[in-house]
Amino acid sequence: QQQQQQRRYHLQEEKKQEPIEYASSPILSTTSISAACLQPKLSTSMEIMTSTISSITPSPLSGWLGSTIQCTRCKHVRPIQNAPFLDIPLVPTSVPNFLASAYRSKNVNPPNKSPMPSCTLDDCLVDFTSVERVQDVECRKCTIQREVEQLEEEVMMLRGAVETMEKRIEQKSGSGTKNGAMSSDSTKYLREDLQKAETRLLQLQTMDPDEDDFSGTLNRDDYVESEEISFGIEEECKKVKIERCDARKCLLLTRTPSVLCCHIQRRYYDPFTNRMEKCIQFVEFPEILDLS
């Protein structure tokens, strides 16, 4: 009897567990389906933002800021150099206006005192992307032009010397094969120098100043330390000092992000108080910002 009671008890326990096990799987499946159906649909702006995320722009805040430089002497414009950014540092317009006029007149209203007229975000962006003048900038184009001018004069002098030497030999010895041999021996070294100068001149004329390798002959150690470059003319590897001059620099937004973050920098240095101050000028943000 005890064995029969134990068997009945085990059968009842198994019957209790069986419906629970079978009912658990459909309950989980229905909850998972309902959770998938309840996922919110992305808005149009979110879909546009997520579509722009890639390996180039891994964040919706990341964009590309380009910079270019133009030499004021030779008017050569360097290629645009791009750099990633997450925010744009902008300065209220009253700060650069105050610093520009601070050294001319002392009766200038500083940006940390009211009343102060407001400025717009467009004005700050215009100042940020405006052309500025920079000094002591290296220019490879000016260096090449200077070397080309010097080599052209050297080539002209060597050609004139060779022609003069041959005419003198012809006048002294007269015509003949022996005379031709004497003239070739006398002008041998001049012709070698002329050939080297012409070869070097041709290399400089076909050289691209914007190449990173600089025609494969740029000595970077000398370029950084002694500011000299090598133009690599076989045996005579002449080192030339790079020209420095004033230039114009400009910043460009070459790739705009999905979400543009503008950082308003209000801290500035006051030359009268000799300390850092805070600008209180109000910056107006338009509802639609045109970055074209």
C-alpha cells in the first residue's frame, strides 16, 4: 500500500509539472513577439542621422574642418587639409572687436559689461571662417621659383662661356679636325657643368610643391631642424633653405555633421586688467541655420 501511494503521489506530481512546462514556451514566444511589435518607430530626423553614421563619421557630432593657405608672394594655394571635429569653437563678435580696438583707444566698452548688443550665430560663423593673415609661413613654391631663377642665370652664363671659348679656339687655330678636338677638350668641364645645371633646372620646373615626399628628395630631419631641403641632383645634392613669407589662412566646413555642436567661448584675456574675463554678450540662435 505504501508503494502504491508513493506511485500515485509521483504521478500526480508529474501531471502537475507537465502543463507548466508545455505552457511556458508559448507564453515566452508571445511576449517576445509583442515586445518586437511594441518597438517605437524612428522619426525622419533619427533615420537621417543614423544613415549618416559610417567609418568616416562614427558619431552624429563628427564632421570635417578644412584649412587652406595662400602665399601672398607667389599666390600659390595649398590643398585643403581636413581634420575631424566634434564641436566648433565660436567667439562672440564683441570679443574680437574689443581686442582689435583695445590697443588703439582706451575708451572701449569691454564685453563683460552691459549694455551689450546681441549678435547672431551667423555672425560668429562668419568670423570663424573669415580669412586671416599669418606670418612666417614656409612656402615651397617660392623656394622653387627662387632656385629656378638662379639656375636660369647660371645656365645662360655657362652657355655664353662655352660659345665664347669655342669662338676663341676657332679664331686662333683655324678650322680642322685637330681644332675640333682641342675645342671639345677645352670646353669639356664647362659642358659637364652646363648639363648638370640643365638637368637640375628641368627637375625643379617639373617639381610639385604640394607633394608630401617633395619629389622623393625631401630630407625631413634637415627640414625640421635646420629648415633646409635637398633637391637631389645625383652627385651634387644641394641643400636649399626654405623661403618664409606672409600668407592668408581660411577655415572651411568641408563635411557637416548630422548634429552641429557649437561651443561659445566666453572667456577672453583683457589687456587692461591683465586677467581673464567673461563675455556676457547674448548670442541669438536662428531656427534654421544655412551652412552653404
